[in-house]
Amino acid sequence: MEQRMSSTWRLTVNEKNFIETALLADLRVDGRRPFDYRPLSIKFGREDGSSEVQLGETHVMGYVTSQLVQPYRDRPNEGTLAIYTEFSPMADPTFEAGRPGESAVELGRVIDRGLRESRAVDMESLCVVAGKSVWAVRVDLHILDNGGNLIDAANIAALAALSTFRRPECTVGGEDGQEVIMHPPEVREPIPLTIHHLPVAVTFAFFSEGNILVIDPTYKEEAVMGGRMTATMNMNGDVCAVQKAGGEGVMMSVIMQCLRIASMKAADITSKIKSAVDAYNTERALRNVKRHPSSIAIDVGVSEVAMQEDQVDDLRKDEQILEDKLRASSSGNIGLTGAETSSSRKREKKTGGNNGEPFIGGPSNWDPYPKEISSSYIRSSQALPGPLTLNDEQEVTKAAQKSNLSHVDTAANVSDAPTETITSMNPQTSSPKSLKDAVKKKNRKRR
């Protein structure tokens, strides 16, 4: 009442007369019809259980929290729900900081009656251990800007915050089976509240001794109105609560008319709240989807390089096996000693063979490279400017196969020729070169 009286003194007589005259002509100062709502906007924060509602110039924020408490003795298996309101002086100069005033107490009671008395929230689902531990849900409503009709805006903010709130999941364990274990959101998905229906508050303002009726009054219309009534209903047409805050008397026929209008408006507002909550849940589900990091593409490239290195190792093993087989077959066919075989093979490679074939030789006794590696593979790898690729490996393989075939042909020619011919071709084979002479000869050629 003090707030309304202080607001009344702000209006001049001409402003009051203008508002009343416009209402008699079914017109309102902001251009609406008598039963039209102002634009409604519902937003949500990044955390579950936070909402922000703007109804015209009225701005209200809701926030829901919960904690484990001991239940009441008369209801050991039911949780609790409490509504708290905070009127900031920044929202309206008539609001005082500190202890809540009459308007704050009335606002909290109207919203609490509509939610708790109608059993909109399932209280039994908030029980963890009967008689020992239950969830206590608290709804804080902060008035950010007072543009009129705080009850409807705060009620929508409370419903939107409760619809998106999720409490942590709890399990019972321990040695006695009575220990409550609370799981963080990273371990288990939080559980939403069980809400049976949405009780929506619709406020009516009466003018001219109840002859004029409008809904969603503005700040200036509240200063002029003679009475106010709030009907809380759901989309099914069930009456959850009715609040008549003094002022002018209202006839029964007018109350029934208000309930019919409130039923239609409640269904419209409920659909808006549900659509906003569905959009929030969809966005929340997309945020929780785990995306693959961009480093996986790099890992794929590394695995390909490792595969190519494995192929190079396989090629080296194949070349080693072929060379071993070649040495074994050539020693078996000729039947000579190891020294004579090596000297005759060197002579054949230097002279180009009996058929005048070009020189294709492998590593000699004084070659600084190990005998297990093919010289064709060494020359091919030295000619490559960069790292080996798959095409380069194929060329190396072909060169190695060609070298092995030339070794086999040379061995066959040597095996077909008699031993005396081999010794007569080069009489110096009986005295093989030493490592020192070979190295000197090599140095002279390089100079």
C-alpha cells in the first residue's frame, strides 16, 4: 500500500484523468487492447536453473539452487520448495534495501501458493533417504526493473528457471547403507525436476468501481487502478490459486469472466515457456557433445609415414634374403673355395664377362659399405634429394631385382666355363689384391 500511495503522488491529475478516459474508450496508453499482454521475452543463462524474463519494461531474473537437508517430521519423504524475492532500489526508487517490504512478501506468497499448493513440482521425487535426507529447492527472484505487473513476470521467471534446473544425482551406500554419495556433473548427468504442470499467474486490474477490466497493467495503470486480482491457472483450465489484494469489490460474474480469460492466456504463455525450454535443452545437448580434436588429422599423417618406413625395412629384408640365396647357389654350382669364388667373381665383374656385358657390380672386399646392403639400393638412396616415398621405393625395388638377375646370369656363365679357362683368362687371380693396394688405387682414381 505504501508503494502504491507513493506511486500515486507521482502522477498528476491530468495524467490520471487521461488514463481513465482512454480506458473508457477501450484504449490504453501503450496502444494495447484491454486483454492484450505486452511483448514477452524469455532467456536463459549458461548454468542450469537461471532465467531472465522481460515483460514490456518489467525485468525479472530467477535463479534456482538446491541442497540436502533433513525433512520435516510430518513429511519425512518429501522435499521442500521456497520462494524468495529481492527488490532492488535500482528497479524502483520506492523500494528500500534490506528487510523485504509488504510488496515483496505479497509477491513471494502469491507465487509460492500457485506452485506449492497446486503440487506442480513432485516433492516426493526430492527424497533421498526417508526421514534423513531430502532436497530443499530454493527459487530466488530478483526484480531488476519495475514496469508494472511484477507478479506475472516473476511467476514466469520462476517457472522457466525450475524447468531448466537439474540437481546432482545421489546414491546411497556405505557400510550401513545410509551414506549419501553426491556425484558431480562430470561423472553423472544431473537430474531435472519432475514438474506435472505449469501454473501461470494472470493479473487483472479494475477501474471505475469494477466496470473496466484490463490484464497486465503497466506501472502507471497500477497507480490509477482501484483493485487487483491474480488468478493462477494451468493450460488444462484448472484453478490453482486466486489472490484478491484489497481495493474495490468485484462481482461473481466478473470473477468468472476473469477465470475464462486467464485460462486462455495461461495456455498461450505455457506454450511460449515450453518452446523456450526446448530450445535451451537442444542448445545444452549440443554443448555437451564431445567433438574430435584437430590433432587427429596430424596423427593420421604420422601413421602413414610409419607405414612407409615399415615398407623400407621389408625391402631391405627381401634384398638380404635374395643375396644369401645367390651366394649359396653360386658356391654350390661352382664348387670352389670362398677365396677363389670371390676372386673369379671380381674378375668377371671387371672384365664384363665373356659376353661383353656392361659392368654391374656389387660391393667388393674393400668397399666401406657393409656387404648386406645392395649397392644399387645405396646409389638410388643417394640420388634421392628428399625422404623416400612410395614411388621411390618401387624404383629401388626394381633396381635391386635387376641387380640380382645380373648376379644370377654371371654366376651361370662362370659355372658353365671350365676351371682351366677361368684361370687362364687372368693369371693374377692366384695372388689376390691386398686391402692396402686397393685403397691406394681408389685414391689415385679420385685425384
